[in-house]
Amino acid sequence: MPKLTKIFDAKVKVGEYTTNEGQKNKWEAVGSVLKNEKGNFVFAMKKTFNPAGVPSNPNDADIYIPFFPPNQK
């Protein structure tokens, strides 16, 4: 199997919540953008991700999945 490096986490907004600091977004990780040794990119999506559960604009049939830098531990 070729070596893959994680470049981004793919997350969708699944809701909002309120804190003392104001309104915050709740995100769910749905996959990752990976890069192989040849420089090609791959999007690996969780098998359990169901896009039907993602809130969206009723006038827009698309679901937008933003990419974020991976969390540094």
C-alpha cells in the first residue's frame, strides 16, 4: 500500500450551540484529504457518513465540505 500523508480533515457543520462567548458551530469529521508519494490527492470519506443528515440551505441541493488543517496533538 502506498504511503499516504494526511493534509486536511474534512468536516461538516451539523449544528450550533451557545456558550458564554456567543454562538459556536458544531462540526463532525467526515473524512480526510490525503496525499500520496507521487503528489496526488485522495479524499477518504467515512463509510458511516450520511449527507442526508447535514443541514443545508433549502434552495441549494449541494452540501459543502470544508477542509481544515489536521489537529495538532
